[in-house]
Amino acid sequence: MLARPHSSLLIPPTNHTRGTTSYDWCDCGTGAHNVTVWPRGDASQAIVILSNTTAFAHWSSTVAQLEWSCDGMASTQTSARLARSSDVWSMHTVASSHRGCAAARLRWNTWTPLDGASVPFTSGADGFACVKIPTLLRTHAGTTIAMAEARTPDCSDFARTVLVYKRSEDGGATWSELGRLPDGDAAESRSGLCGAPPVVGNAAPVQLSLDAAHHPGRILVPHVRDNFAVWLTHSDDDGLTWSTPRELVDATLTDRAHGPMCNRSMAYFGVYNNVSTFAELIADLGWGTFDPYQKWRAELTGPWQFVGLGPPASIELKSGVPGRILVPGYHSYIRGLDGGSGAGAGVGLPISQLYNNFALGHVLTSDDGGDTWRLRNAFGTGGHGANENQMVELGDGSVLMNSRALATGTLQQRVQARSEDGGESWTPTRFVGAALPEPFNGCQGSIVGGRRRLKKQRGQQHGPGGESGGGFQRSLYFSHPNGKVNHGIAPDVLRLLGASVNLTGRDHMTIWRSDDEGVTYTPLLVVDEGAAGYSALSMGESDGNGIDALSMGDSSARSEEDSGDDAELLILYEQSDPAPFDLSHLAADALLGDLSVLDPDRIVLRRIALGKAGRQA
């Protein structure tokens, strides 16, 4: 059987969302190179999928079952019949082991129509095993630029990593070919740090306003190399081309001469590789009032060992210090160890993850369009720390910072701090409250602000400012997983024993809204009920930050009962498929429930009309 060429093999569907997911295996010893797939009973549509790749098929009609043959198989097999048929499927193959022998693992997804949805990045495509950590920028020209970290050979934070991007000139409906941000000396040819491959990531882009005193309209993309040095590239042509990056040598407090202390472990904080100190730490984390930012405050000094920016964005201030650029950052004093080896602590979870999360925040500022930079004082030392974070300018010109919390045996809530002087100084970080929960070990989130049109009340002639209609309300929008109660064996046992730790996972991607400048938050919309992780938000027509300059549209034909809220919010987020129902995953699910952090299978863009979202909340 000769498989025909398929022009849309690598093109994800537009205005579709993932439907159902199922898994199959190739026969023992087969599937090492490729798999041939076709709709059941119609081999004329057969396509070939290479091993360790993801492909999309747009069949000529709706399909409920597939047939396939792995290379080396003498027969064909048929997938399970899915509850909902579709003419759009995605297929992923990966080399694996089944019942003691090598065989390819197959994953099928159907896709169902959904307006305003697209997939700019897919793991297993474009030569990369994994794509994660999304960032999103809407430019003055109306272009949507999506960025992400592309990793190989896997999703590890220690895998070889480059920054990639795609552009869309139709609001995210279709996307350009994959581009790669320049990294000076190519990541393939240089070495990383501490024995790891080179890592280029943590992009925090911002576009300068069109009336900026320096470089109007320039797109800046500060980012990090090897989580140790900060670099900067820029574009003056709407993201079509990029400058050779340069290092911002005064942007960190690292030991540049000697590099990081690669083998520093939790012993730095007095947690040694023995039963007694580890048991004491677990008791403190799960049942005490332990606050590591108080107990270990004296150790939060010296050269930084790990540096990150954002993600997902920087901002340019409009008032207070107009034109100032703020780049959010964070740093820690233990670099982190690869995988779950738990070196220095004796376990893989949660101690090895604690390394990178026990961090403080900082901010970089520029008052000349990114030509020169200053490092501002760290924040979080007088409060509860700060990790991955994003900033938003409030209506009075102050700046709010919303950050990932440690959330590893400590209180599982987001933390915030505020600056009244353009980022020069910050209040201590404080917990936001139970309204913004963190999953166990925390997760990145995104926050933006803007005005939304209020619903016109019956009989109302003018808004509060004298404008026609219901007027405007300044609101903040925040995206983050909102994990539900976890019922694995370990979470249930901890609850029975009275532990304060909450072993929730990264799922139920949710958008919250705040109408009081970040004091309180209310859930607005669940974007995705499945496994989902990092995200990036943008709203309205860009003014460089996605703040205030919203496209309100023509509301003249609206009735008084309409919400009038026609602002649009874009969310770019990591989506993971359900794990297969095999013995290893079922055992993990029984023990940990939804705690496992799944690698993202794709990065999804959703356009959300806030008026409709408000009516659904």
C-alpha cells in the first residue's frame, strides 16, 4: 500500500479544540521508524507518521475509528471506536517499551469545532520533543506573536532549549512558519553550565509605545541563558527580524568569574541526607507553621545561583515614571538538581523541586528604551518570597506584582507585592488569599489589566464619567490552574492525618477577574478542565502591554440588556492530554491522584469575548 502525500500533516486545525484521546501500541519490535494510518475502510487516505513526531490529518469526512500498520507489522490494527467522530485528528508516535520489548506508543486525538481556538505550537513537531513556557505579545500593528521554549530530547528543565516564535496577522487564526530567536553563539555549538546542555529561555517580551522617547515601537525580548545570565534581543520590524542578542552584564548578582555552585544542595539550609533532618523537614512542612523565608533568612545572601525572568512578559509604565520598562525576575541560592535524584536530600519529590522554587524576586528597569539597565532591590525578603512573576500597572500609577509561591508544604496561595515608586522599592510579599490557590509546588500564572465596558442598566442614560452607555470598569485578569480536590492514596492519607499540605495538581485552567486592583479575585471562566500548566494573557488592541487600549467595537446596536462588555482576552497556555490507562499510570494515579505534572502536548491559543465569559461565570 502506497501512502499518499498529505499537505496538512503538520498544520494544526484552526477554530477547533481537542476532543477525545485514546492510546494504542504497535506490535512488539515494530514502529521504530514510522506508522501508516488511515480512516477505517478507506486506505486511499493513508498517511505516514514518523516515529517521535506529531501529525494532524484533515480527513475527507468524519471518522470514528482508524486503522494503522506500524513498520515491521505484517497485519493492520484498528483503534477503539471513539464516542464522537471527527474529520480532524492528531496522531503522535513515540518509541517506548511494552511488555518487555521495544514498541511504538500511539496516541490519537479527535478535534471538535470551537471558534477562536488555534494551536501555534505542538510537542513532537518541527524537530523538537517538547514545547512549553508560552509568552504572548500583541503588537501595535495588530500582529500576534507567540513565543515558547523548544526542548530536546525531552521536557526536562535541563534539556537543550531554544526560544522559538510564530507570528499571526489574523488574530491567531493562522500562524507563520516556526522561527527561532537568535542566540548569538548557536546553542548547538556551545556548552551549558553544570554539565547540562545550553538552555535559552524565560522570555519576557514588551513593545515600547509609539510615542516613546527612545526606540518607539521597538519589541524587546529579555531572556536568560543557562538560568545564570540575562540577554536581550530586539525587533524594529514587528517581529520579522531580530537583532543579535547582547548580555546585560549588570542585571544579576552572580559570580561571573567562577560560575554557579553546581553541587550546592539542601545541606546549605541544614537539611542533610539523613533520616533525622529529612523527617524533621517533612514534619515542619506538613504539620507545623514552618516558614522557610523566616527560618532560613540568613542563608538568602551571597551570589545568586539560579536566575529567571517572568515569564511571560515585561511592561512599560504609562504614568508614575512614564516610559520606564520593568522586567520581572527571580533568583535563588540553590541551583536545582536534574530529575528526581534528590541528591543532597535523599528524595526526588518534593525536595528536588524545592530547590528552584525557594526564591526571591527582583526587577530590572530601563529609562532609555532598553539601552541601559539597572537592577533594583530584591523583593520577598520581608514576606513570603517570590518566584515566577508578572507585573501590571494599576490605575493610580502603582505597580502590582503577582507571583508563584513556594507552595511545597507551605501555604498554597499566590503572593503579591506593590511598588509606589515605579519599581524602585516594594512592599513585602503577602498571600493573596484562598481565592487564588496554588497547586502543590506552585505554578506560573499571568496577569493583565484593562478597561471593560459595563452593562447599561435599565433607564440609565450615562455612565459614571458622563459617557454614553454603562461606562467602563478597570479590571485585572489572571490565568492559572485551579486544581480540584485530589483523591489519590497519598492525598487522602495526609488529610486523615491532619496535614496542612494540599496535593492538588495542575488542571482546570481558569481565568479570574479583580475589580478592586488585585485586592480580591473572582473566578470568571474555566478555559480547560483537563491538565494545563503555564499561560500568558493579552487583551484588547496592544499599547505595548495589553493594558487599557481596548477595542470596544460598535455598541450602537446593543440593547440595554446586553452586557456591553465587548473586550477580548487572549490566553496562550500549555495543554496536556490525559495519561493512558496502563498499569504504570494507573498505579501512579492511585497513589498520587492528579498530582503528577504532565508534559505539555501542545500550546493552545483561545480568544475569549469577555461579555460572554461574564455571562457564563
